[in-house]
Amino acid sequence: MTVDDVTDLYREFGDDRLPPGQRETSKFPVLSKGDTPSWDPETWEFTVTGAVEDELSLSYDEFRDLDTVTQRQDFHCVTGWSKLDCEFTGVSFTHLAELAGVEPDAVHVMFHALDGYTTNLPLEDCMRDEVLFTWAFDGDDLAPEHGGPLRVVTPHKYAYKGAKWVDGVEFLTEPERGYWEKRGYSNTADPWDEQRYS
Ligand SMILES: Nc1nc2c(c(=O)[nH]1)N[C@H]1C(S)=C(S)[C@@H](COP(=O)(O)O)O[C@H]1N2
Ligand SMILES: [Mo]
């Protein structure tokens, strides 16, 4: 298995790998708005909807059969901790977008999750090799409290932009706001510019 190290992406945004106001931790704290939702591998379904040529609906096995990558990434939580060198395995956003065929008028993306959580990003912030739908962390199945069976990781943004328990991605022709973006957290969430609150 090759591991792609993308921990140098900070150079695009700032001089320091650790964004301002962040403290490094070796722990992996859990931050969820509510309880960890349960899921059934038999009925779990991942959908790609909205401004795409082919809306997709994938079973868990079908999703796991997609082309896979493993990357070493950093993880920055808006509450002030960062976890460096996390190894995530999964499917890249760009690969999924390619499979569905993004319509030219798509400009924005909403992620949907089993607990009702949503989070949004401009399409160009999603169309990066580092944005993954991941089911494994450091070689083990992603723990349920960290978003198993499937979560999004966004190492160029604070981690609330990465939906745990993700089961849908919706391509939008106009920006919309997700759960925390409607409740005072930054819509843009750049850790190197300390965009924590709006
Ligand atoms: N579905 C879902 N995704 C979510 C959340 C949530 O409550 N529900 N919390 C977000 C927040 S605020 C953070 S900081 C990260 C935390 O991920 P972790 O619990 O794996 O550390 O998940 C994000 N994704
Ligand atoms: Mo968070």
C-alpha cells in the first residue's frame, strides 16, 4: 500500500504547519452534535444528487469497490486542537465527482450525514485530491464515534467541514449553509486565517 503524504498542503495557506491558535495533540477527541447514529450495512446507501449528469446510489460494498487511496494528512479542529499525521484510506471526492459527472452550473456542495448533520463547501474547495470519503484511520476501520462507516476529511479546512457518517453529497447551483455554518461557525473555515466564527 502506498501512502501519499499531503501534510505539506499548509504551504498554500501559511508558513506554519500548525495553524495559528492551534495546539498539537496525540489524542483523537470526539466532537459530535449528538449521539453516534447506528447503521445497517445491508441497507446503507450512499447517494450523489443534484447538479450531476448521473445521480448515483451506491451500496456499502459498491462504495468499497471504488478506487482507493491512502493519505497522510493533518486534522484541525476549530476548538483548538490539531492532530498531525493521520492516515486515512478511502475514495477521493474528485473520483466520485468524475463518476457522477458534475454539471457546468454546479458551484457548491452540501454533505449529508446519518445524524442529520450537514456541512457545505464551494465546489472548488471539494475538488482537491486531499478531500476524501474515508473508512479507515491508521489502518483500522474508522471507529463509529469518529464517523464510521464513512466520513469526509478536509485537511485544508477546520474539521467541521468533514461530515462524519456521511451518506450523501449534493451538488448545488447556489451556495447554501450547513448545520454549524447556520449557527455561527465560519462558512469558509480556513485554519491558517483563523476563520473560526462568522
Ligand atoms: N455527521 C457529523 N459530522 C460531524 C460532526 C457532527 O456532529 N456530525 N461534528 C463535526 C465537528 S464540529 C468536528 S470538530 C469533527 C470532529 O471529528 P471527530 O469527532 O472525529 O474528532 O467532525 C465534524 N463532523
Ligand atoms: Mo468542531
